[in-house]
Amino acid sequence: MSETAGFDAASSRSTKHSPRLDEELEHEVQGMMKAERATRSEEWREVEPVGEDQPDIDADPAGTLTGGVPQGTTADAVVARAELARWLDRADFPATGGDLVEAARDHRAPDAVADELAKLPAGESYDRIGDVVRALGYPTET
């Protein structure tokens, strides 16, 4: 029996719910889809806007980072750290540099990430991504 048995390819409806529930769920979000904003009638459900005396969330309008760059580091270092952390799990630590290269490859990381991790000094163990970033020479926040 194939995996698609019981699925009508011509139908765009979900087979997870009943047709009645699908229609209810569709009706629930219809206002938001048309208005392109929240349509909740209860004010307490709305997201509260940023206060006048608070900094704007998009503090780096020229870059792609949201929230700005921490003091003591650069935008490139933040992006590099995020890319390394994206491909390594907490379960991968503690580990040596070679173990981290293998873990990144197991997670199907790009070659650039594996090459960067391969630059780690041999014989040292790393407990967290911050240790890896410092060992690679990236500046960290102060």
C-alpha cells in the first residue's frame, strides 16, 4: 500500500481533520488573511506596541540583524556565530574539534561550516558554542 493511499490528490483539504473542522479553522483565519493584520476583538490578545521611550526592535536598519549588534562584537561575528550554532546541537557538546566537524556533517551543514570548525586547535575540548567561537578568534560581546 502506498503512502498516499487515502489522499485525494485533487482535493486541497487536509485529511487530518473532518471537512467541518477544516471549514471552521479556515473561517477563523479568514479575517487576518484579508486584512493582513490581527483581527482580534479582545484588546488583551493584541501584541503591545513598543513604547515611546523604548528602543526600536529593528536597531540595525542597514543590516539584516534584528536588534542590533552587541557591544564588543561585529555584525560578521554575530552572523558567523549564529551559523555555527545553527548546525550544532547542545547534545554535540562537550566535544573536540574533530567531533564537532563530524557532528556538523551529520547535521548536513554546508562545507563552509565544516571547514571553519576544522580550524579548531586539535586536542582541546569545547563545552559550548561560545568556547568554539572564542577559539576561532571571533570577538564576543562584553
